[in-house]
Amino acid sequence: YKNWIYDNRNRPMREIIKELNVKLIGHYRYYGVTWNFRKITTFLHRVQQFLFKAMNRRGCRRAYTWNGFVEMLKYYPLAKPKTYYCLY
């Protein structure tokens, strides 16, 4: 995901989030089993950190503060983790 985010950071935010959500949902469907929710939540936070760093490397000055980035995610939300398979 990190390489994909850095390769696509110059695209419009709407397109980045749309494709990233497809990738995240696929990840959640594969790893979203009963006792793995904490790990996929951690994965979401890491993806958010990579996206924040990539968006701040678009130009010569910082585009977002962390609070501004969180506000932007309210308009373009990332897919939330979900447990898809119950193993018990």
C-alpha cells in the first residue's frame, strides 16, 4: 500500500480515496476474521499515516497538519475495518 500511495499521490484526492477504499475492503475481507480486528484496525492507522506523509510531499510546503488531514477524511472517509468471518 505504501508504494501504491506514493506512486499515486499526485492524483486528485477523490480518486485516491476511492481506489484505496477498494483495496482496504479487499484487505478487510481477507484478514477480517474473529480475533484479528485489532490488527486490521492497526493496519488502517498505518495506511492513514502513509497517506498523510504522501499528501505532505506533494509540493514544497506541508499541505496538511494532522488535524487538517483528519478533517479532510471526514469529507473523503476511508473504509472502516469490519469482521467478515466468525470462526467460532
